[in-house]
Amino acid sequence: MADRISELPELAATPAVDDLLAITDVSDPGTGTTKKITTTNLFAYLPDLTGWTPVAVAWAYASATTITVPAGADTIYSVGDKIRFKQGGAYKYYYIITVAAALLTVTGGSDYTVANAAITNIYYSKVSSPVGFPGWFNCAVGYTGFSANPTATIKFSISGRTFFFNYVTTGAGTSSAVTFTLTGLPVAAVILAFGATNVKDNGAWQAGAGSVYINGTTMTLGKTMTGAGGFTASGDKDTSFELFYEI
């Protein structure tokens, strides 16, 4: 057995959650007593300057958007928390959008999905901007009311229970109906949400604001603020907006 720390063999792998370290408890009378502590307990007391907190329990794939976790997750995690982990490569990043006792529903937009593979190097964060977290994610939506769909750069961000959605047009679609609907939004609104948006109808951007109505993961647009629909069923149809709603 080595007499000095410098003579001990070096641990080349990531420490396991139950690995032991020696620590001197100076609260004991006299010069203190040497005791043991697991890496999990030690990390729990150390400040983390990156904003990430390590997760010492096992997580497992459930689907492309859900993760099985030990019971009690609803006492630890909240909607809007950020997570990162590895599945054989670089870190993947997500927002938590639903929390159950033993299941987390997450979204990484179109940038990250949960693979059917081992989940390692797990961390979560409750701070606004942990190191490395993207903040904004790309996503895709579906359309109804078109014979040729519009193109757009679509991104979202989440802060707590507020969902921010940014839709910037890159090309108008060809209208085939008086309606204009976006489907499959990344996160559902928990209450009905309303707002205003810029709209193009029959090739012309309208002078007045159009309306937007969000129900769950479906967004319905109107040519004017008086109600949904009202578009010409031909010609270019488009929109561009930034809005937010409660999740």
C-alpha cells in the first residue's frame, strides 16, 4: 500500500457514483478524523460554476421524446428545466416540457432526439444560461391550406413555463384554401392563446395585422383580427412573427 497520495495509481476513468474519497472532518475534537465520502455526496456540496448539476441515478430511453427516470422525478425537475446527456457521442441538449413521477417528456426540437441507446453523463440545470446550452432550437411544423407549403426559419426557446416562438419566412406558399394553419408545434399551450401577426394574402403583405390563435399544438391564422381564415384560395400566402405563450 502506498504511503503518499502521489504514489497511488491514477483513476483514468470517470468516477463512479459510489467511488470513495478520504476527507478530514475538522468538526471532530482535536485535529479531526479521516472519514470517507462518495463522489455523489461530495459533488452535492461543491459549487458548480457551469450551471449544471450531475445526475447520479440511471435514466433510460422510453421514446424519441421521453425518458424513464427513477420515481420521485416530480419532486426534483420542473417544466422548463434544461438537461444534457450523451448517447455515444457529444452532448445532446433538451428542455423538459412535462414531468411525471417516473417519466420526463423533453424536446430538442429538430436538433436533438432521444435515441434508443444508453444515456450517460447526465446533467440538469435550473439556471437561465448554463454553459454550452443552445438556448434556441430549430423545429419544423406542418401546414394546412396550401398546395405548396411555405418555407421558413423556425426557432423556439423556453423560459420557465413561457414558450417563445420565432417564425421568419424564407419563401411564400401557394394557397389552396381560405384557411392558414400551422400544426405540430413543439410544445402545447396549456390555455388558449391569441395574438397578432403579419400576413401575406394573394401575393401582398396586408397593411393591417392578421390574427393568430393557438390551441394545444395547433396555430390558426386569420387575414384580419376579426377571426380565422379569410384568405384567398390561390396565390402566395405567408406570415412572419415572434410570439410567446404559457406551457
